[in-house]
Amino acid sequence: MKENNPLKLNEFTIQHQLQTRFRDVDAFQHINNAVFLSYFEDARKPFFKKWNLNLKNKSLIVASIKIDYFSQLKHPSTINIGQRISRIGKTSFDVDASLFLNNKVVSSCKTTIVCYDFDKQKPVLVYNEIIDDFNLNN
């Protein structure tokens, strides 16, 4: 585990609250590291709602995920995940996210997401809704 990160939840433009689940507990009686990915995935839903993208016409696919762990997480816990767009490229963008328990960072994640046209089977320019959101918050 890495040294704890000094980020604060209010530094993120999107905040999402979740409850840990009993099924997330591993043999060591803490939340399994693999489950953190599902927490970060669930926390991206507010972005989709905010952007109001028709995902049939404007698809998004995950190209890369990197997760850092700073401390263990036990069940039951109420966690908060803060997120923000940190980079906009030509066809992709990055979402930085941190999972907080009692205002301390437990884990951080960087996800690279590609705007994609499944009919043409190729990346497309980052959607204006995402660019506008990034410009509004930076």
C-alpha cells in the first residue's frame, strides 16, 4: 500500500456515495481489492446522467484503469467517491477518482475513456458534452 493521499472530497466535481456489501468481503475480512473497480465503475453513473448522452449513439469504452490502494476498507462502511475529468484528448479523456472513508483517501483511480462509434468500429472526437463539462469545471 502507498502512503495516504492528501486529497479532499470537496476537490472533486462529482461525488457519489455507496455502501459496502457483505459479498465484497474476502477471506481476510476486508473489502477485496478487485471490488474497488466496481465501486469506481458505479461512481461514473453521475457523469453519464450529467452529460445526458444517448449511449446508443455516443458510446464510451474504457481503455485503461490504474488503481492505487492506500489503506484497507472494512465492511460495513459508507464510502464517498469523488471524481473529476483531469484530461481531454482528441478521442479520449481521463477521469481521476478517489474513494474516501471518513474524509481519508482509501484508494485512487485513473480511468482513460475513449469516445467510440461501434457502427464504424473506431474512436471519434470527444463529445461536446464532455468538453463543455471539463471547461466549466477547470
